[in-house]
Amino acid sequence: MELENNTVVTETYDENSIQVLEGLEAVRKRPGMYIGSTGERGLHHLVYEIVDNSIDEALAGYCDKILVELLDNGVIRVTDNGRGIPVGINPQKGIPTVTVVFTILHAGGKFGGNGYKVSGGLHGVGASVVNALSEWLEVEVRDGKNKYFQRYQYGNIEKDLEQIGTTDQTGTTVTFKPDASIFTDTTRYDYDILLQRLREQAFLNGGIRIVLKDCRSDAEIPDREDDLCFEGGIRSYVEFLLEKSKKERLNNEVIYLSGTSGSSMAEIALMWCTGYDAKVMSFANTIHTVDGGTHESSFKTSLTRVINKYGLKFKFLKEADSKLKAEDINEGLIAVVSVKLVDAQFESQTKAKLGNTAIGTLVNNIVADKLMQYLEDHPAEAKLILDKSIASSNAREAAQKARDLQRNKSGIGNKTRMPEKLTDCISNDPTKTEIFIVEGDSAGGSAVEGRNSTYQAILPLWGKMLNVEKARVDRVYGNDKLTPVIVALGTGIAENFDINKLRYDKIVIMADADVDGSHIRTLLLTFFFRYMPELIETGHVYLAQPPLFRISKGKQHFDAFTDEEKAEYIERLGGNADVQRYKGLGEMNPEQLWETTLDPESRTLLQVTLSDAELADQTFSMLMGEEVEPRRQFIEENAVFATDLDI
């Protein structure tokens, strides 16, 4: 059989077509492969790579202080008091070892020998990648006798390693300036982002002191400094997470479990609080494994098994077939799982998921043996944990019944039965349609008349909406304000959520520009964040921005969104203009609503994004949760920033 090829060849494809990228050139060509992105996240990742090298020294027992300084023009300086990177001639390359570390990929003390038994991974590219992506980098090494210095530009050696003095101190200082031609979005570091990561490292390495200083001349808070040292280690971390959650503790003390197997060790700290959400954070060799891995999955599996075993043994659970599920036991759980092991196997350069199976066995055994012993030794606290888990199980079963009932009544899961108040669009293409969730029937009526019916759907909501922050999932199903939203979107919620079933590309919350409208927006955002977070993560949720004023004179008119814009338009019209204050969307006629809020050519939409899920979680808990004191404190601290209140 012959294959006929009718393609006309216009370019030569031969041995000269294959490009070989040598050394650090590959990093500069494809930086995203090494640091994840060239945006803000990748920029901060450079600092983490250098700090992680200092942490490796700490794990080896040779470093107990790390200083990170933010300098002007995007420059970062990281100093530790470890042993100092070796400066002797590397036998393989014939150049100083420190030069090898900063100029050759996959070179470091993590591949065997006597460098590091435990480290943040085997990729060994951290220092060289930072160098490759920097406009310049300088390294100073102190070995207890002499001080050495070398400088690089764009990853290349600018000058050979030289001895610049003597010293009785040891350690390494790395100073670098990220390359603005690589990080085109920004080269300015966010102090709070760095603080969160460094605080995390201080918790995971109890007793190590990490200092972060903002030395920039244009710092938002001049001379800001945080000195981070936590003798309690991950126990202190759980206490910290509890404090940020704004919830009350269920058990009095943090439960701490640890154990070793050969050269590997694992430690776990956990407690339960009065909240409904679970917060489980896992780490391998101090690297945050955001996608989990064998250590995290083994912890969750073993935890479920132990709680059920205890419940059956002490008659909290009556029958073996009435076992609690993981989601029941995890309600209100705050836990940190930290493992340290030789030859950590991560699934990517950014080390998001751990793959070592043996460490999972160790974690499983620790939880199985030591948590059961803890529960038997603390029956009062064990009862609190079981009671909460059983209450969660009952709510889950009630939610299932409510879900089934509501599915039959209102059509959840039935594509042919849409909410009564929904005025749908003509198009069935979910990539081109949008739904406006509108406050009030009056505004909904105007929106229906003013919309483009081809691709715009309108769903009016009215009355008081459920605050899901104070309710379990069983109350969400059957709620007459939220059920229409669930049915219209088509994705389901919580564990039944499926983004592939989303019926609209844009979900636009359209509420009045007043206090009530702000409350409705917040309630809906709380619902989406708690039960449909992927909608926000994938950029489907928007806030409409209706104008506050219409300024008219003769046949000319402008819509203003702020007092400043209003004044500007009045001046533009020569003064003495008519100013209409929109009291609500319901006051706009269909033409005005289309022109100001619905028309893609002239409207303003704010996309709801999620840059920091942990901070968002804390904020929703604080603003919408049961605890009044944290909310009162927030209002008192921020009232001074509130302007243009419509009350």
C-alpha cells in the first residue's frame, strides 16, 4: 500500500532544522517548564528556590537563621548561616563547585553522595534556574575562613570566583534581580505573598528563625519586618490556621502524631473546630504539595478507618454498615501532614504531588496506631469528634433526601425542566451564552425586554437569600432562592458539581448599587465559593456594574459610576446639567438597562477571580460566619476606608 502525498514542500526540513538548546539557554527559552509561569507566581517562585536551598541546610542541621530582604528595583537578597556552598574545584567540571551550582542544570547536593539526605526534591535546578532568569545574580560564600564572590549576567559568568576577604562566619548570600524581559507582567514582589510562604517554612521547621525585611524605599509599610520562629512546629501551625478560620476549637489541644521508618519520618498535627469545611495541608521535605500525594491520601484514608473503628468499638455507631464517610469525619478538620524522606519523588518540577508509596505506608501506620491510642486516652474529646461526625452524616443523608425531592419537584438534573422565573436564551451553545442573575422582579422584567434574547438569559431573584456560611448542605437543597440558580446553571453543587454541564459561559450577578445589592452579591459569591468554587476558579463569574447617575443636557447624556465621573460630565456639558440618581435597576427602562449594563459593547463587567483561596476562605468565614467578634473588629478597623455609603 502506498501513501499519496500531494503537499507542496516550501521549506527545507533537514539536520539544520533541529535546534539544540545548551546550558541555561533552555531555561530562558521555556521558563514556564521550570517555574510554572512567568507571571507573579513564577516571580515569587524564584525566591522560594533560593530559600529552599537554605532550608535544605537547615534540614541537614547546619543552619538556623535565614534572612530575606526586599531591595529596590525588584532585587532580592537571601542570606543564611549554613555551611556555605562549596568553592573547591569540582572534579567533573574542573571549575569551582559554586559556579557549577549556578550555571549547570541538574547539579547540586541532592543526587547522592554526602550532600543532602533530605531535600525539597531531586530536580536540582533551583539555583541555576534563578540565575538563568535574572538580569544579574551575585553569590557570596563564607566558609569560616575566607569570603568568596562571583557575579553572573543573564545566567552567564561575568567574572570568575574570587576571594574577597577573611571571616570566621559561615553561610551563603544570594542577591539577584529578575529579568524584566522574562517577567513582563511585573518584577515587584508582594511582601504578603512571601510572608505566607516563609511563615509556612518556619512552622514546618520548628526552631528555625526566618526573617523577612522590606528595605524598599517605596515600601507600602516602611521598614516592615517579620521575625518568624515557632518552637511548636506544625502544632503551632494548626493553632495558627484555627485562629485564621475564626472558628471555635472542638477538642482542647492539638493532636500530634509522629513516627519514623528507616531514614523517613512523618508528623501530623490535627484538631477539629466548629466550622463545616476541612483544611488539610500536606508537605514533603517542607515543600507544599498542593495536589496532595501518597502521604495526604494515606492520612485521609487511615483517619476515616480509625474514627469508624473507634465509633463501632465504643457503640457510637450501631452497625458496621452505618460507617461514617470521609466527608463526615473531615467536617471542621484542620490538619497538617509533614513528611521528610530521602529521594522524594514529585510529579512535576513545581513539586505539587508526592509519589513515594513507602511514605504512605508510614503515615497510615502512624494514624492507625497512635490516633486510636489518643482517642482511647481522651474519651471526652473523642465523643465530641464522633458527635460532630455523626451530625455531619445525618445532615449529608438529609441533603441527599432533599436533593432527590428537589430534583423531582424543580428539575435538578432534568435539562427539560427549567426554573419558572428563568427567561432562557435561544442559543444552546454554552460557550457563547450568558445568564444574568438579577435582583428583583421589576429589574428582571426590564432586563428581559432589554436583553439580546439570542444569547442572554435572565433569572430574577427576590427576597432574603440563605447565608450558606451558616448552613449545612441539606438546607441549601430546597431553598427557594438557591434552587433556581442550581437548576439554571446545570452543574449540580458540592460533590455532584460537574463543570462540563455548565449551560452558560458568563454568570453575571446584577444587583443594585446600594447596601442591599452589596449584600445580595456577597451572599451569592459565598454560595458559589462554598459549593461551586470551580466556577470562580475557571473565570465564569462576573459582577455587573450599573451606573449610579445619568447626566443629561439637551440630547446629550452620560452615565457615571462615581461622584468624580459625575462632576467630570457636568463640567463637560458646561454645568447646569440634569442629574438623575439611579436608585435601583428597577428604575431603568429596558433601553437604559441594555445600554448601561447588558450591551457587551458598552457595559462594564468585573470578573471574579481567586488569587488566594486560603485568604478568600478566611474572609468569607469572617464576614459571613457565626462569630460576631472578628466581624466587628474588621468593621472597626476598615470603617475609615468606606466612602459613598448609600444607606
